Amino acid sequence: MMNPEKQLSDLLQEWTPNAEPDSGFNRSVWARIEAAESSGAMGLSFFSWLQRLAVPRIAATCVAVALFGGILVGGMQARSSEEERYLLSLKPFASVTHAH
């Protein structure tokens, strides 16, 4: 009895492909590559941004920027609120109408 792996190996060594790609095959492949490159360079879709956020380093950077921005905006809001409370403590019946 012959080894099945040996039979398969012998068969694969004897086999030669006889299929030839048609004459427009290379042209169509390069046309698809160029179309993909030009569409990627022109505009980035929402999903491509999501794919980029899947990279841990980029995601961590975005979280850090959002956290810092939130702290900064929250601090500015708190300071504005404290100023309003202070001004109202000086003149309790006056409405605060200064520009922010």
C-alpha cells in the first residue's frame, strides 16, 4: 500500500496549470488598484476613521486628548460659575450680564 502523502506529492509535482489569464487581466487589475488608491486619497470615510481608531496607540491618544479637553472645558465652566456666584454675593439682586 502506498503512502497517501507520497501519492499527493507525486501528483502535485506532475501537475502543470493550463489556464492562461485573458489579455485584459493585467489591465483590469491595475485599473482596480489605481481606483482604490485615488478614492482613498480623495476622502476618508467614517469607517476608515473607525478602523484607524482600532490601533491602540491612536485610540489611547484620542482618549487622552478628549480627557484633557474635557478637563479644560470643565475647569473653564467651573471658574465662570464661581465668578457668577461671587458677583451675586456682592449684589444679590443684580443679574449677572457680563460677557463670557
